[in-house]
Amino acid sequence: MNPIKPNQILRRRLSRGLTLIELMVALVIGLTLTLAMTMITVRYESGKRVLGTANDMTANGNFVSYELDRQLRSAGSGYVQGWRDNLGCLLRVSRNAQQILPRQAPFPAPFAALPQQWRLAPVLVFPGPGDGDSDVLAIATGTSGLAETTSTVLPNSATATSLRMPNTVGMRGGDLLLVAEPGVGCMFQEVASPFVGGATQQLDLGGVYASAVVDGLAMADFATTGTASVAALGNVAGNQPSFQLLGVNAESALVSYDVLQLGAQNTVQVMADGIAALRVLYGIDSTPADAPFIVDQWVAPTGNFAPAALTDGSAAAQARLMSIMAVRVGLVLRSDRVEKEGEEVTPNSLTLFASMPAALQRKVEISSLQQRQRHRTVEFTVPLRNIMLTVRP
């Protein structure tokens, strides 16, 4: 019998494979490592989605905040210095011989519930007509740059195609004018091309927005028994005025509507997606006749500060409009991504203006489906610099 050599024993042991216990241990270790790697991957992807969503909402909030701030800061430019003559007046506008203000049909959604008459004010807040009870902002801004002051129409000088002023320095063809007189009304007119102002007093009217009669009001009705004023608001070719409606539509988008249709469009334009709600408060100076002007009270756009109460043309309504020194805007942003069923990442309601008294706080309800989408609240305050800088004789 031949003896078994040690190297043969080693080869036999190596060739017989793993025992069942060794195999089970290896499987457990492998499964544990696989599970750990899977969990790490899932958490990484989830974190990446959350971070991406947060970044998107941050960028969206920054853009919307900038755009609203830009428009609100300039509200009232060009005409608010003549506030005793024009604030609250019914604006009449014709474009290409077609009356566009007062509206002869409702505004397109989400502005259909608004009055078809536009009464002049730097900023008006219509509470609740937008999607999800969102507020609607009406912002009226001129961009003339002509010292931001109004001029006087010389008595009995207005005709269907012209008017006379103390001087026409700085005027040129295509300029848009707001002609206003207490008790008479307000009209948009356009300076005829190729007019260039100077020492001449006569200002010729003509072009897209010039009209002898709009909604029963004639140009010749101005400055017959009272004093009419003229405010330069910009030009049709460039440096255009901005009379905008801003609100939230049914697709959770912030949209705008150009009331003057300067872009030759009668359509609603999308500004930003992912806006679930818009709420606005007025910041007022309770003693606006005394400088310096400061915000010492916040009010909702209701009661004495409802749109109708602010624009009835009375001296009290004009004083209330001139007491609005700032607006506070609250937004609820919503992500596009919908999480899996059962993964609610947002509570059933969010509160805007939580730092304000309870009567001013605005609750935004979140539906069960929308709770699976991430939300963020954004608030910012915008001073109305043209009102703050206006002289109050």
C-alpha cells in the first residue's frame, strides 16, 4: 500500500468545494452587501430628486419674485403726480378704431370675473378670482421719463385731432398720452407721426390709439369748463407703458394679460409654471399727509381697500390709494414631480403671512394628490416708490 503524500491530501481538499455552511455564510454576506448597495443607490437617487426639485423651485421663485418686484416698483410712473385728476377715473381706450376699454367682452381666464371697466390705479388687488382663490394684481405703469409730471390742456383747445399745451417739449410721434379731467374721465391718445415737440403749443393726435370718441366720451369734451391734464406714458414703438393683469390659471401657471394690447395680442401670456397660489396684502401709511412715508399697518384687499372702494373716484378713495406705500406678496410654489402613492411630502394646508396677525393670514388648502408634490412658500415686500415720492399739496 502506497502512502498518501501531503500534496495529494491538499489537492483532494481543494477539489471537494465548499461546505453547505460555508456556502450559506457566503450567500448571507453577498445578500447583505447587495441590500446595502441598493439602499445607498435608492437614497442617493431620492436625495438627488429632492435636491433637483428644491433647486428648480428656488430658481422659479427667484425669477417670479424678481419679475413681480420689477413691475410693482414702477407702478404709477408717469401719471401718479397728477393723482387728484386721474386716480380712479374710468379709462377709455381705442385701438385701430376698436374700443378695447371699457371691455366689450369679459377678460380671458383667469381674469374673466374682473370688471370690464378699468379704473386707473397704480396697483389694485382683486381678492380670489384666480385658480385656488388666488388674488389677481392689476398694475398700471408709464415709462415716459418726461420728469414724471403732468401738463395742463389749454382751455377750449381740445378737438377731435389735436389739443394745445403750454409747450410740447419732449413730445414725439407715437407717444401715448393719458388725458384726464375730474368729472369727465380719462382717455388714451397717441401723438401723430412725424410730430416733434418744441415751442409749439399744438399737439397733433393720430395713429393706432388716437380716437375722437370712445365709449361716448369725445376729445372735444376736455377742458371746456374745467381743467384737464396730460400725462406722457411712453411710446408705441419702444419704451412702452405696461397695464397688466397678473394671476394664476388652472394649470398652476403665473400668467399676464396686456390690457392695452400693445403687442397686438388679445391673449394671456405664461410667465412661470409651478405657481400654486398668489396672495397679496397692502402696506399702508395711516397718516399719508405727513412725511416721511412709512408702512405702519397691513391690510387685506377688502372693505375700504377693496377694488371698488379704492376706485370710486372720490377724494377719500384717492387718499386711500395714495396711502398704499407697499405690497406684500405671498406665493406657494409647486414641483412638477408627483411622488408614489402613499408618499405625502406636503401637509394638507400651508399658511402665508404667518408672521402677520391671524386676520391677515391666508391658508392655502392642498389636495390629497397635490400632497404628493413638494411645495414651498415665498414672501417678499415691494415698496411703491412712485407713490412714496409723490408730492401731496
